[in-house]
Amino acid sequence: MRIAVFLLWFVVWTGCHDVVVGDELKNVNQVSKNDAFDGWINLFSGDTRFGWRAVTRANWRCDNQKELTVSEGEAGLFRTTTQFDQFTLRLEFKAAADTNSGVFLRTSPSPRDPARDCYEINIAPASNPYPTGSIVGRVKGKPLPDFNYSAWHSMEIRCIGRAVTVLIDGMETATYVDPKYLGKGYIGLQFNEGPVAFRNLILKPEGMAPMFDGKSLAGWKTYPDMKSRFLVKGGILNVQDGPGQLETRGSYRNFVMQLKVKTNAPGLNSGIFFRCIPGEKMNGYESQIQNEMIANDRMRPKDCGTGGIFRRKNARLIVAGDQEWFIKTLIVDGPHISTWVNGTQVCDWTDQRKADSNPRKGLRLEGGTVMIQGHDPTTDIDFRELMIREIQDRWPGR
């Protein structure tokens, strides 16, 4: 029995590669450029288990670097390492006629009651009390006529505020408005009974608000005694020269942020600093902007790499290129920080240092300002469409 359990556990952890093979991004599932610039991020890269964690021992595998499959093992979740609160989630699934599975939203790693501490969108036979498209314990879904169990089906879930809406193959099957806002949680794919496969998991953060009005530096603090210049024209914030910084007047603790960036020459360096100590010189965590690579190898970022957390965690690969617009998504939640570039996740890091109010010395959980860095005299970088939203904490006791 122990040998069987060990072998199953080995399969769980070797079903996906740990690194991208080759110089190109062909092994990585990517969202389209249009979707990326509309704010969508890819939750499952296909080349690794990066950004995911199995809660129980089941034979989760990534087949053909496109699909997540599971067919046997202990019931439980394969869930994200990042928590999300307000979003639209899209995915495709295929399940056998007798399979009972589901997609869990705003969940803990091991939810106890889907009618209270998460939302479970069921994948189950028509005879189940909550058939496919239902929200378990809350709303029975509308019947799905002529449902083909041998085919792939689309699922879209809008989880915005207290409302959850489910669509299967474009048809709305269930809507639920929670009396209390559940708050943030993980996204989990369930193995319960029978084989199931998932693919094309993409998510769009919702409810974002602009940090930059595209016309002025209203809401930002400048430092005229520093060398950088921050110029606004045609909806673009251009940063030149350095060192220097531009700082928000508002403070942010846990948040999701999206922004578009363009370096105007090869090898330029900048960064987004956050949870900064207000007024101090770039004293915060830094999400790096640096698209250079070593030996033209995307797996070898130079100087941390765009999306990495400078001096803490390098980006796992370089996605963006210089002198072209790219979009960065940054999610900061407690000690956990994750980053996507052009919709591909490049950083998944938890700060395990001892707590300290100074982020250079330890884990800073207090809110702080956001800063845009002018790095050095060569700096010439454009920013636009800077958006942010605070992440709401989980409802106490749920």
C-alpha cells in the first residue's frame, strides 16, 4: 500500500515539466495579444505546474502541454497559489458521463461547505441534484439540452462583488447573489469521481480603477530635486533620465494592478515599487522592468527580468521585448506576490522573511505608496493605462 501511494505521489509531481524547454515561447500556453491587452491572464501555462498546487494525492497531469487531466486518486483540489476576488474566468472542460467534478471559486485550499465557504460550479450528470452549470448548495442550474459528454465545452464564470453568474457553452445556467461578500480565495479544479480534463484557463481581473488620468500628474507626488523627468502627453506618461521617482499620494496594501509599458531603447531598466515607505527613496518591493536576457535565452533573465521581484525572486522567463508595448499584471496579497507579463505568469513568490516595517529588511505587510522609477540617465520609458484595485479580505469565519 505504501509503495502504491508513493508511486501515485510521484506521478502527481512529475506529470508536468518544471522548466520551459527551448528558447521560444512555443511550449507555453499564451493568451492572444488582444486578450492580453484587454487584461486577460493565463492561469495554466502548460509547460509547468507553475502557479498551481495539488492539495491531495491524485494523478493530475498536463497532457500535450495544453490540458490538465485527472482520473484517479484522493478527492480534492488542484488550486492556484494566487488568490482572486473579483474576476471573469473562462475555461474549457471535458468529462465522462458519470464524472462528478467542479470548479471552485473564492475557496480555501480545503473547503468544508460549498454552500458557505466557497462557490462550487458543478460538473456532474443531469441526474445529480446539482447538474453541470449549477452552483452547489445554492442554485440548481438550467438543463443543458443535447449535452455531448465526448466533446469539449466552454464555461464562463463572472464573480463580481456578491454576484456569481455561470455560462455553459454561452448559455446562462445559474446566477447567485450572496447575502454577504465572501471575498478573496483560490481557484480550484476538483477531482471527485471520474475522469475530467481542463484547458484554456484564462482570467480577467474586474473592477479596476485608473491611477493615471492620461492628462496630468494629479494624484501623484513629484520630486523635483531628483534627476528624472515625468512628462504627460497623449495619454502616455514618459519617464526620462534618473535616478528619480514618481509616487502615488494614495496607499495600497493588498491589490491587483495592471499597466502597459514600452521601453524606447534596448536594455533599459525601470521598476514599479510598492508598499513603499512614503517619502523615502524607492524603499519598497520592486517589480522589475528589464527585458534583456543572457545569451539570448528567455530562461535566463538579465538583472532579475521583467516581472521579477528585484533582489528577491527572478522572473522565470522573459516574455516581453524592448521597444514594443507590453502589459504587466501584479497581484500583491499578504506575503504572496505574483506577476504576469503579456498574460503569462513569470513570478510566484512568497516573502518568508521575518516581519519588518522596512521592506528592504523583511516582510512588510503594511500598506504603502506605489512608485514609478527613473533608473539612470539612459531611462526613456512610456507608461499608459495604469489601473489598480484593492483586494478585499475574506469574510471572517468563511
